[in-house]
Amino acid sequence: MPATIFTPLRLANGSVIENRLVKAAMEENMAVAGQLPDDSLFRLYRRWSQGGVGLIITGNVMVHAEALTGPAGVVLDEQAPLEPFRQWAAAARSGGARVWMQINHPGRQVMANMPGVAWGPSAIRVDIGRNSKRLAQPVEMTAEQIDATVARFAETARRAEQAGFDGVEIHAAHGYLLSQFLSPLSNQRTDQWGGTLPNRARLLLDIVRAVRSSVSPAFTVAVKLNSADFQRGGFDTDDAATVIRLLAPLGVEVVELSGGSYESPAMTGQAADERTRSREAYFLTLAEELAQSSPLPLMLTGGIVRRSVADEVLAGGIDFVGMGTALAVDPDLPNKWRTGTDAAVELPPVTVKDKAAASAIGMARVRYQLRRLGRGKQPRPTVHPFTAYAQEAVLRRRALRRYQGWLQTRAA
């Protein structure tokens, strides 16, 4: 019988995911003092676990305390206390789901007003048009900084296992650091980390090896990879197929496919080419191409809100269906689908011409729902996107002051 969205899947390491529906990573920006998770995140993840997904992947957890995608980002490094992370893992597993921690470094995708560092494979600023100066000017990473980054990913993964997570997902998509190294547009190095695709993939592969050697065989290691960057001359589907083949012998169990970056935010539906579906499963056509040759199980994330589309994803040879926004608006969607209900989620598009601005406003609307769920309230999808964005701006200013003080205390 063909697999359905409620068919369990056993991974190569023996871990069993009870169904194919995954709460994909969404960056919550809900850390409290010390860049730690607290009751709001525990409540949010408990809600998702009770909603019926087989797997939960956390939002970004940062491996470097001085490099955050946002001032309320969670940090798990060698100094972080483990108890809050143990509570987070337990909450996420409370309804029967497995939970993986997404671990990440932003590289050059750091706002200019953030303290800390802005690193990249090359000293090339993110280009988002007239708003580009809102992003930091990065410096080209040294060999020592690259080696330290490999060690940071491994340490975060090791501690995630200690805290009770079932796995980690290494974020190499969406224009963050590892994606920057993979792209010939942002990586113009001439040393062993630049030029050919094997060289551009070296940092990702070294991190995977270091992580795999730092955790037990039963602990899952996954990678999130762009199916394409949607930029002329950038990382494309052929590159993705090659990287998947390079990852296969290194102990990676799953590759999640997404797409885009700050410069071309396809992951929020703000960029497309002739191979993307207009409304749902943005990257399905690309993923179907990759599934034909992939030696690893694949997961697809991006715009899926209806069961019929989830079924279409599996029929295309993909093993897992990742959903983000849909589960922010209706965390019970998997249970509704299990009972045969054709429930779906509908959010009106953000009508702003600037794609980068539209993406930021749309994500603020999603995070507004996450904060409501974290307070034990129901989502409010009718909130005006600009209202959500304005509220988040206030929260970000407060979080930035807190984060600046925390970094200063750490450095003292």
C-alpha cells in the first residue's frame, strides 16, 4: 500500500516517526532573559504536540551567542543552562511527537543594529534594494573562525541530546551562513572553502561530520537545504542534488527542502519561477525532481495548508510534509485531518510591493499567532499584518536592550 500522511516511517538510525506531518521550523523570537526558552515556548510546543504531528522541529536555536537572527533568539552554547531546554524537549514530546532542534548561524543575515558579529564567506552585504543598509556589513571569515563555527555546531548538538531532544536539524537554507557558503553569489572565496561546489559545501560537510561524532547513533541528524536560491547564478536544483549525495554517507537521516533567502524570500511565497506552484507547496516541482535521485528521505516545507496538497507531496516521492504557518493558525490541523475533516487554513496575502518588506510583515503576523498560543490563547488570524508588525517592532526594541546587556555581562 502507498504511504499516507498517517503512515509511520522508520529512519535509518531506527528512530520511528509516527506520521508524516511535521511542524516545520518557524523562528519564534520568544527567548527571555539569558536568551533562554520559558513557559511561553513550553506552552506553545505542548500545544503542537497535542495537535497530532509526528515530528516537531524547533525554530532557530543559535550556536553562537554573538550572532543572532533577532534579539529574542534562543541560544544553546557551552555556557547555557540545560534545564530550560530539558523542559522544552519534554513539552514538545508530551503528545507523542518526536522533537528535533534546528541549529543555525545567521552569518551575514544580521541586522545592522545588532551587537556581536556579522560573518560571511565573503565581505558581501545582503542586497535587498533600498533597505540593504538595515543589514550589517559582514567581514570575511578566517580559517580560525570557520573551525570555531564547526565546533559550536557540534557542541550545540551534543547538548541538545543531553537535554532530551531526539535530533538536530542543521540549517543550511534561507540564506543563513551555511547557505551563504553554498551559494556562488555570496561565496567568492578562492581558498578551500570557495570555487567548486565541493569546496563551497566543505563547511556544511565538516559540521555534519563533527555533529555526528558528538552524538549517539540513535540521535537523528537532519539538514535543511534550499532546493534553489531563486537568484540568477545562485545555488540551484542540480547543486542541491549533488549536496544531498555528498551528505548521504555521513550519517544524515533526512534532508528538508525549502528555498530562498532574505534577498529572494521564496520561503514565504514572495518569489517564484515557472517551476513553483502558485499558492501551495511552493517547491514541490523542484522536490519531485530531487526525489528521483535522492539517496536520503526528503521533507518538503513551504505553503502547504490542505490535506489534498499534503497527499500530493507524498505521491511525488517526498517522505515528510512540513507545515509552518498552517500550524501557527490551527495547531489541531493534523488531528482534524485524521478524523477525515477537510480543514484548511487561509491567510490573505500581504499586499506590499517590496518583497523583502512583505516577507517581514508576513512573518510578523505568523509570530503574532505563536505568541498568542504561548499565552494559552487561540490564534487570531484576522489581525491586520501591519498591527502585528508594529507590535513586534516594540517587542524587538525591548529584546534588543536585554540582549545587549546580556552580551556585556557575558563579556565582563
